[in-house]
Amino acid sequence: MSTYRSIEWKDGVVRLLDQRLIPHETVYVDYADYRDVATAIREMVIRGAPALGAAAAYAMALAAVHSQAADAASLRAELAQAAAVLRTARPTAANLFWAIQRVMDRAADPGLATPADIRTAVLAEAHAIAEEDVQANRQIGLNALPLIPDKANIIHHCNTGGLATVGYGTALGVIRAAHEHGKRVHVFVDETRPRLQGARLTAWELKQLGIPHTVIVDGASGYFMRTVGIDLCVVGCDRVARNGDTANKIGTYNLALVAHAHGVPFYVVGPTSTIDLSIPNGDAIQVEERPAREITQIGGEQITPDGVAVANPAFDVTPARYITAIITEAGIAYPPYEESLPDLVARAQEQRKQMEPWAAGSEQVDV
């Protein structure tokens, strides 16, 4: 298969694969200003919760590396301003906020006495966040293997592969791991209106991976569960509340309801950084409203009458009672989620503490 990476740091800039152009073009765009990265996030040049975390971390690194601040206090103030801008880019994704806070906590270390110290530490932290995402995704795939039959029909919603992460994938990584371990999987790919991430991005990734797949419209899941037989559904997550309620791409809730009606296991997949223990349930999750043109137009061509009213929430919230399990790098959470999710988060935090820092404090700032 061809190699690709959704995001990387190269020679003092952040390089993003422009996902708006896939599958027709593979174009990388370089960004040297954190404000431009925020715009790229907002305009979905890059998307997917884990990838947004890495993008935000690297945007913070841009703010640090290209700052002209003469002292540590001034640089920390500039980083706070950058963090405020980046937090407004995609309000639903927990990983974005988590990564920004992690970088801010690293920059606040009183042992970093000079701007040079802070620049080096911030970039090292961004590299660590990116590398940890790849490793976490691979572990997620391994953790999920016992849940996948040797021969399985799977419905997947939206895009959760290497494009939505730094590498490998979350829910699509589960499918990828099953395929790599010799399981015979066939993926029914929800097209995922309105931006068609399934038809454009997931089908593109599956084709490169050589995994058998069929693209279906979002409303066809019940038909295929009844006529073909579906063994499980796997979806990603943008924010998981303490009780297990999960925000994900619009249409996820509908798929969960259909799966429940047919007795099909419904798995949510994501790193523990997506779990937000500070919110009690899905009612506390802010759902992003996106531009009307995403619905009224396809490929720049208007498909609706002029002046129609449009509602375009980017996400919906699936109640925990419809979720069979939540698969993470630290293990698998089962109901009651109020007990299992905090345990997994604590386990992941302990594992992170025991790891040697990826950058080991010696990362050079390549500007």
C-alpha cells in the first residue's frame, strides 16, 4: 500500500495531508503559523479526534518555536493566547483540549527558565503526543482482537483510520488489526453524510490496505443487518462522558439504535484521551454546528431550493445503554461505565508515567 501520514513536523513547519481533496488528490500543505493551523482544523483540512490532538500540540509548538519572546514569562503568555485560539477550532473533540492542556502544563514547568528551554520542551511534548497516538492505536487493535470473529461482516461509520489519527487508526485500526492477523473481514462503509468521510476517506484507506469493503448509504444499515447479517459495528469517538455517553460523527446514534434493534454488538473505539471524566453525561457535551452549505451543496453544486432552513450538527450523542463496550489502549470498558472508565483512565495515566519520555529532553528545535 502507499504510505501516508495525516500530520508531521518537518523543518519548523506542520505538514498536513489535505483530506478535503481525497480521493482525487493527495496534497500536503505546510503551515508555519498556529493561527493557520487553527483555520485548517476548522475547515477540516485535518479531522478526526486523535489527529486534532496532535495538530493542536504541533500548532502550540509553532507558537513557541517562532516566538520572538525575550523571556520565559512572555513566551508563556503567548502560548496562552495560542491555546485560546486553538480551543475554538473544534469544540466537541476532547483530544484537542487534552493535548493543548498537556502542552501548557509542560511549558509551565518552573524548571524551564529560558525561552529556549520552553521551545525545546513544547516541541518534545508535541512529538510525544504524536508518537504515543500511533502506539496507542496499535494497542487498541490488539485489545480488540478477541471481539472480532474469524469471519466477520462489520459496519463502520465515518473515518477513523490513519487519516483521523497520527497513524494506524482507532475503529478502523481494529479492522486493520483483525485483517493483519488473518481474520476474514468485510467492511460495510457508511458513506457518512454530509461530508462523506466514509465514501471518500475510509474507502480510500481500505482500498490501500487491501481490505474487502462495500460502500453503503447511511440509511441502509438496517437492510444489511436483516438481509446479509452484520456481526458488529465499530465507530470512533470525539468525546466520551463519565457515564459512557459518546459524541461521534452525526449518524452514529442512528446506527446504534439499529444495531440494538437487531442484537448487533456496537463498539466505540478511541484512546483514553477522548474520555472526559469531568462531564457526567452526554447532555454536557457541546455539539458543533457546521455551515449550511455542507448540506445544501455536494461538490460545489447546490442540491436544495434556495432559502431552505438547514440544521447541520456535526455530531450526535449515543447514550451509553446502546454501547456494548468502549475499546481503548488501556483495555476494554464494559458497563457500568461510571466504574470502568475511571479505572481505564487511571491505568493509562500510570502507564504513561512509567514510560520513558519519547523526546528524553534532547529533542532539537529544527526551525
